[in-house]
Amino acid sequence: MQTPKDYEITSEHEVEYFDQPSLHNRSTHHSSKDATNVQFAPGDSDNDDSDNESTNNNQSSSPHGASKFLPQVKNERFRNWLDSFKRAETPNASSSTADENAVENYSMQEFDNDLENKKSNLHIRDDELDYATVNVDSQPVEQQDENAQLKQTIKPRHVIMMSLGTGIGTGLLVGNGTPLAQAGPAPLVIGYGIMGTCLYCIIQACGELAVAYSKVNGSFNTFPSFLVDPGFNFAVAWVYCIQWLCVCPLELVTSSMTIKYWTTKVDPDVFVVIFYVLILLINFFGAKGYAEAEFFFNCCKVMMMIGFFIMAICINTGAAGTDGYIGAKYWNDPGAFRGQTKIERFKGVMDTFVTAAFAFGATEFIALTAAEQSNPRKAIPSAAKKVAYRILLIFLTSIILIGFLVPYNSDQLMGSSSGGNSASPYVLAASLHGVHVVQHFINAVILLSVLSVANSAFYSSSRLLLGLAQVGYAPKWFDYVDRNGRPLRSMLCAAIIAVIAFCATSPKETDVFTWLLAISGLSQIFTWFAICVSHIRFRRGMQVQGRSLGELGFRAQTGVLGSYYAAIMLFLALVAQFWVALVPMNTHTLDAENFFQNYLAMPILLALYVGFKLWRRDFRLFIRAKNIDLISHRIIFDEELLRQEDEEYKEKLRNGPKWKRVVDFWC
């Protein structure tokens, strides 16, 4: 039946109205007898106020009123806590039977009478109803309030520290030990530098697509579905989800390896249990607990990196430590490259690409965050500059300092021939030179950094799995969100997969670390490659269909050539990793076990791609440029208006103080 519209007086000059079933959903805490009555905002009715006052007076006048009221409050809180695990109510055309019964006996005459009473109480005229705020095709009021509360929970200080601490994790602090031991310091610097230039182009391409398709759900995980090929998108999206599902147990294994620097007497699984439960609790308590934990973790990481730079310079120059001036000693003996031939040294450079990709992981989210700003045409270039500074200062500078302080033939590095205690190269930079106090602080911060990445991975993986279920790429069973906004079933899946971390007590712990790191690193390269190819096909579609680039709200400063460069380098990185995986470092024989340990993500990607093609019976390799949809979901900007904005901004800079031009150039 056609349900009547109900009005809610939200302020003196604003009226909102919505369907009656949504109104009933807001009043589920009332008894079934009251379900057929229209519910207005609390405090709107004089009768309600008088009833509330009389009730409060009765409770306060009775000496036992408070004691009777407290158990009711506790029971109510317990019931609300249990109800929070129920499925979140979503708006749809087919409302539940209870909602239909709730409004079945509500007549239009009763509705008009109640509305007239409300209007007379607030002195609203009929002609003022034309200016009412109407919620059409939007979220229900409950969900809007919940989203608003979530935005208030994550504060600007959280966002700033998250942006500064992104990238300081396992790949940088722990994962660099293996390529340093197998290839030497120079290949690390070269590999990170090449991947850094690719990442700058990827940020630009991702920013252009994010601004043009800001209304598309799923962001860069969705772009290939309509710009390249649905099968390619399905495979890359699933591998990306698998990556973050594997990162959480990877970080837990890393945490147990980090603690081994202090003690090997305690079973590592004891610490894994502690950290596993801690991560579950943080994510269970929602966004507030997650944001506060990340704020604390990132503060520690940033302060540790600043302190490490100061300490490393002091040790290298002889101002601290027991070895005096070091300089570039270890770049000469044992050397900058490991290997006797040029082929072995070249292979060492190729071996660092996956580690660098894993360390740079999740940086692409910076472009998406910038695309959501009020002025993305200025925010994205600024974000790209910050990425460049982070690559130069945090990654390359720290790696160069590590190469100055830690020789690649140290038996304490992960991946060395003797194994040692698998300490982080950042810890060895202090301990090898007689600094015996700082190393413990560095190791403690590394442990916090590992837990920070594990926390973020658990949070991200559950949301990615939920997104796959919502677009039909994963079983619908995972499409479950409770009333507190938690994807419980996806979180359960992520928690079960994280149990892999309990292999920490096994002597094959390092092998498990290598397997999980290979899956994660290659998956990151696949995702970046998909972004570049999507940008190339987007520009090709614009050219073939005769669309002007002036319609774009932001154009990548590196252009389509930057995407070609990044895509080619990423493809070559995959080829090089295939070579290194098949013929390991410092050997000349084929090794099948090492191949699957380091290249497992590629067979998974191919299996998903072929499986999707067979399932959908869609055997085209790509969407032709003339058939690419450049209209749906895309925001088309006014070219003339954008040109005027650019001219006004340049004129403002010319007439402004010089320091503003300097800040605009560098920031």
C-alpha cells in the first residue's frame, strides 16, 4: 500500500519528511502496542514533556527509585549491546512485514491532525513547507547519524599522524634485512629509487581517475572493470584482498621474530596470542579505538625515525659508538654489491623490487584522500610532492644510512647464511657499534610499528572482503554489517586467516615470512599495474571518442607517458622477479620451491582470471576504446570555469607575498 509521508520538525525553520517505515525503524525500542502510533522527535510534544517530568519526579521522590532505575539502565545497555550485533537496517523498496503492519492502520486524517498540531506549536506556515529539507534516495536518518558520529571520531590529528606514519612498517624496518644480506646496500638504494619514481607516476594517474570517477564505489579496485576488462579487475581485486588478508599474520609472525632479539626462552606463540587478541579488541571497539591506536603507533614511528637519523649520523661520524669514524667503509669492504659477476649484481637489483613495493604499499590511498578534498586540483599535486619527500627522506635516506652502518655479510641479518637472531637492520645499526641502550628502544618501536601495520591490515582486509561481496565478486554471506558498522563475517574470516601466525613456534618461521611477503609484494605490483593500465585506457578512450581533456577536474602532471613508464617498469619488475624466483640469488640452478615461495601470487592471479572468464563466458581481452563508458559515474567539469580558476589562483600568487609562492612550489 502507499504509505503516507510523515514530517519531523527538526528546527524552527526546517522540516524533514520520510517514509513511515523508516520512521518506525527509528522507534524499534518502543513496544509493539506503540508501533502503530506516529513518533515525533523527543521533546516536541507538551504532553511528552509533562509525562517525562512526572516520571522523573516520581523516581526522585521515591527513596528506592534510583535503585530500581539502575538495574533497568544496565539491562537496557546490555540489550543494546546485544542488538548492536544484528544486521544494520538498510533502506529498500520492500520493507519488512512488521514495518508494513506498523503503518497499515495509520490514516491520513490522523497524519494531518498531528501535523497541524506540530505546525501550530512551532508557528510554521504552509508556504514555509516548500523550503523543507527532503531526504530522497539517501541513507536513513539512523545511518546518517552513525556516519556523522564516525567522522567526528577520526579527528584531524589522527589523519595527520596516519599520513606521516604510512610506509614505516615491516617492509622498511624488517624486510630490508634479506635483500641487504643477499644483494648489498647499493641494489637496495637503486631498487627503492626506481620503484619510487614509478610510485610518483602512479599517484598522479590514480588522482586523475579518482577525481573523474569520485562517485564510483571501490575506487582503484573498480576502475579496471569498465576501463580495461571485468576479468582483469576481478583477478586483481581478489589478489589485493588476499594481500591484506596475508599481511596481518605476516605482521604477527614478524612481531614474534622481533621479540627474539630480547629472549628466545619464551615460546613465540605466547606473544602471538597476546598481539592477536589485542588486534581483535582494537577492531572490535570500532573506529575510535582504531584511530587512537594508530595515532599512538604513528607518533612512536615518526619519533623513532627522527631519532634514528640523528643517531646514525653521530655513529657514522664517530660522535657516538666505539668504532670511530666509519664513513663509507662498508661500501668498500665488503662492498656495495654482493656478487662476483655483473649478472649476479644485476640480479641483486632485481631482487629488491618486491621488497620495495611491499614497503611502499598503501601509498596509493593518499591520492584517494586528496581527491576527496574540497579542491582536489591543488590537493593531489601537493600529495604527490609529499610522497616524493617521503621516498627521499624516510626511505632512501634511512636505507643509505643502514648501508653505511651494517655490512651485508653480518651473520645477524635475516637472510644471512648463518641466520643469527634475525634482528632488524635498524637495531643492528646501533648494536654493532657499541650503542647498547638505544637498540632496545628501536626494537620496541619496531614492534609497535609491526602491530600498527597488523592492525591496519586487519581493518582493511575485512572491508575489502565486504566490498567484494557487495559487488558480487565474493559470496553474499560476507555482506553483513552490524548496527555499529562492523563487517562481522568478514572480520571473522580475517581472524581465522590470521591464525597462520601461530606458526611462529615452528623452525620454518622464516619460510612462512618469505611466503607471506612474496604474496603481499607481488599483489602490490599487480594493483599498481592495474591503475596505470586503467589510466592509459581512459586516455585512449577520451582520444578515440573525441572527448576534451579539459573536462577533467585534474590532469596527471606526468601525463599518460608517466603511466606508460610506470607500467613498463612494473612489468619488467615482474619478469625480473620471475628470474630471481626461478634461479635464486648466488646460485646457478633452478629451484622450484624457491620459485613458488617468491612467485605464488602470479599463479593465483592467473587462476582467478581464467576462472572468471570461464564463469562469465566473456573471452575478450580488453574493452575497445570506442566502447569504454566515459559518461556513467564520471564527473564532467566546465573547461572554461577551470581555466578561470587557474588564472585567478595564479594572479593571487603573483600579488601575494613571496613566501606563499615558495610554499606553493615546494608544498
